[in-house]
Amino acid sequence: MSFSELQIDFDIETRIANYPCDHSILRVEGATIYAQDIISHLNKKGYLCHILEDKYAPKQ
């Protein structure tokens, strides 16, 4: 499976207080993102993957 049309980035060592310890953050950008396809692919490779709720609140 290829996701070449997507911009994918992740943090494997950055600890963010809002996220559980020892978790990596995978960011995916693109015109069309099929999240379930990405999650399924990662699960088949032995990784546990969840969508994080976007809790970003822009400053007013």
C-alpha cells in the first residue's frame, strides 16, 4: 500500500504533556486522507494506532 500523495511526519521522542507517555504522534496531511486505510495498514504491521481528538483552540 502506498500513501505517496500524503505528507506524513511523526515525533518519536518528543514528549507532549497532553498525550500518554511513550506514544508517537503521526501527522498526515493531504487533499484526501483515508484514516481507516492508514490505521488498518499500521495495525497489520504490528502498531497500535488511534485518531487523537483535535483539542487545539486558537487564541482569541
